[in-house]
Amino acid sequence: MKASTAWTMLIAAGLIDVAWALSMKLSQGYTRPGWTAASVVTLIAFVWLLGRALTALPVGSAYAVWTGIGAAGTVLLGAMVFGESITAMKLGGVGLIVAGIVVLRGAPA
């Protein structure tokens, strides 16, 4: 697999991780069948994509980028979807996460 394909799969896995976190919240402790199913499907999807990406990328960088995308995306969408508080400090933290992702993406393998 080409590195560019692996990076695309990794980014998709990070974005699906955000969808998983939101669907897990919406499942209300896995008591709502539809959102529970969505949570399980998104979990399977991001684990599969992450596993495929790891065949071509270093595990340390890939894992950090994947969790960074998931963390930053969940903070931002949590504020948008659930009305969770978003402060300058939280936005600064998200900015640092994004900066870290950019640095890791640009680092030599």
C-alpha cells in the first residue's frame, strides 16, 4: 500500500472515530438500538481502517494522528451537537492537537 493511501485511510479512521464517539453518546448507555448499532458499525469501520493504515505507517505517528483527529473533532462537534462549552482554552488545546498532527504528518517515516 502506498503511504498516501495509508494516510487517507488513517484520516478517514480519525473522522469515523468522531462519529463513533457521538453515536456512543447518542446511544445513551447503549439503551437506544439505532444509535447502538451506529456505534458498533462505526467502531468496526475505524478499527479496520486504522489496522489497514498501520500496514504502511509507523504505529507511533499513526496512533497519535488518529487519536488527535478523534479528540479534536469530538471536542468541536460535542460543542456543536450537544451544546458542550467551548472556551478559548479548549480551542487552544484543539489548535495544539492540530499542530501536532501537521508536524507528525510531515515528519519522515
